[in-house]
Amino acid sequence: MAEIPHLLVHQHEDNVGVVVVEGLTAGTDMLVCVTHDNSTFRLTAHQDIPIGHKVALKDLAEGDTCIKYGEDIGKIIADVKQGHHLHTHNCKTKRW
């Protein structure tokens, strides 16, 4: 039986992925699937992260651009470490 991914990433250029399981807890060794080509890699969650929320795939610094779907989806407003929760408390849209 194949292992179910914990996190989906759309493009290899993305620096965030989306949690696709309920109850993801800190310390989980996540299976990450890149949907562009179905490749996979492993990443450790360092915080509890709700389903549908984002996880940083690498360390991101204040001022960096958040990339999802291969597109700019916002600006990092507070440093985020790899494997940590990324949401409205540390990433904002550039639209306003």
C-alpha cells in the first residue's frame, strides 16, 4: 500500500507546500509530493499545522517572496524556518 502524502507542492520552484492531512503535528516526517511531475521528498514539520495551511520548504526571510503554483503569492513579513507554519501571521499579499 502506497504512503499518502502529507504535503503537496505544485512546482519545483515553490518555496511553500500545502498540508493535505488532518492533525499534522510537530515532529512528523512528511512525505511531500510535487504534483508537476509526481516526484517526492521528505521534510520534517516543526510545528502543528492545520490542513489547508502552508509549510515553508526552506528558510524564508522577511522581505522574501512566497512562491506557490510557480507564482508570487505574497511577501514574507516575518522570518519563517523550514518546516514551520506559513500563514497570515508571517505572509501577506502584495496587492494592498
